[in-house]
Amino acid sequence: MSQAGVQPLSELLDEVESLAPLPHVATRVIQVGEDERFSAYDLASIIATDTAMTAKILRLANSAYYGFPRRVSTVRDAVVLIGFRAVRATAIAAAVVDLFDKDGDPRFHGDLVWAHSVACASVAEAIAKRSGQVRPDEAFSAGILHDLGRMVLSQYARAPFAQALDRAMSTATPLEDIERAVFGYDHAEVGAGLAQRWAFPTEVSDAIAQHHDLQALSPLTSVLARANQFCRDTGLWCGLDTDDGQRAFGPWGEDGTPGVTPQPDPQIALIVQQELDGLPGLEARVRHFLSNSGNADQRWYTGRDQPADLDPSDAREAVA
């Protein structure tokens, strides 16, 4: 049961939709992926109508995140080289990261949450590629969105979320358990609710809602839950402030204090090693994604890429 003064979930989602609506271009990109009549040119044309989105896609395409040997100068080239579904997932992720990139509670940092989310998305995508049972782009999108609810609670329900943080950190209780006690729902339900309103496939919203369930029967939910658990077991859990406010990658406990890291799933560790060059490669991938998708206030790593800036006027030609 929720505490007095806490918004019902439907009212919270209404407020988020009103104050931070998903950009129209992102909505169109979601729709394109679910309609087989659309082509790579259609996707490129939609993205190119938004100069900011175009710039992000081209920065990512030309960064070490993808590592192409030649410069990618148009979104259409990016779609051809990277793939229709990969560009679609990247565009959606960049839009959502930009939409919720502000801090709420001073102990809970958006850049650290997104570092974990991109790491989880990358691991989920790698597992999906190996399993052959799940679309990699859906696994990536679910990974990006799985902790979005915590960003929402931190920014749109600051006072009760601060209470939840206090209780979680003082009792070493998993934050999601405290969320349910304080709000009557948890961050997974918030994220799933937004995914439904944004017209993501039902499989994606269901996976977000159950991303802590390692016994899930749904292939996508299982992939996401295992990726999330792997990231937590290897120390890629972040959001709560640490001693120096800098480290997101490390063996930090659920309450934000140093702890003993559990042994990660060896099967997933092997996939991460082979697909992502291990944890160093995964961390680099996260860094490149956030550096080139517009997330400017990164405190979780030393140094920063210096991507070539795209003049907004170039975006008009970027679909050619």
C-alpha cells in the first residue's frame, strides 16, 4: 500500500507524458520498426527530419562505438552499414537518454543510471545475438529502458523517492522492495507503463516489468533479467552516490556501499568476452555511446571522446 501523498501510477505517467513527451521523431521510429512496409530509406528520412537526432546517429556511427574504417556522412549510410534495426534501437535510446538526463535526488545520478542501462542493453543484445530466440534490437531497447522508472521517480516524485533512498541505504534493503512499500509500485512498473504508452511491443514492456525475474519464461524477459543480474554481479550497478562520487563501475552493494561482488554467470561472462571484448570493452562501449548521444555530464569515467561535431545545417543533407 502506498503512503499518503504519493501519486497513483496512472497519474504519475500522465504527468511524465505531459512534461516530458517522447519526441515525435522517436515515436515515428518506434512505429517504423513494427511495420514491414517501411524501408531503410524511410527510416533514414524520418531521422533526418530531426537535426539533433541526425547529429547523434552520425556521431555514434563515426565513433569507436561502431568502429567503421571510413566516415559515415549520411543516416542512410548508417542504416546500410549498421543495420535497420540497430539504427532504430540506437535512435530510440538516444532520445530517451536525452529526455531523462537530469538529476533528481542529489544521491541518485542520471549519468550513472544511464551507464548501467547502456551496459545492460549491450549485454542483453549480445545474449540475444547468441540465443537466436530474441531480436537483438528489442533486447537492446528493453535494456535501455529497464531502469527508466527510477529516473522518473527521482525526478517526478522527489520527496517520497528520497524517503525510499533513506530507508534502502539505512537498512541495506533492495531499493525496489522499498519502492513498493513507499509508492505501491516499483520502478519496473513505471518503466513498463511508459513503454506501453510509447507503443513499444508488448514483449518489451513485459520484459521491463519483470526484469528482476530470473525464472521468467518469456525469452526476452529472461535475456533482460540475466543481463541485468550480470551487470549487478560484476559491479555495473550504479545510481546511488559513492564515496568520491566518481565510480560507477566497481563492486558496490545494493545500498551504495562497497560490498562483495557475487560470482557472475560464467555463460554470460563468456558471451561478453567474445562479443564485447570483456568488461573493459563493455565499459568502453558504454563510454562511447554516452559521449556521442548527448549525455554531457558524465562523472563515471576519466576522459572523454572528442567526436567531430556535425553542423546542424548538414543534417538536411544527411539522408541523401
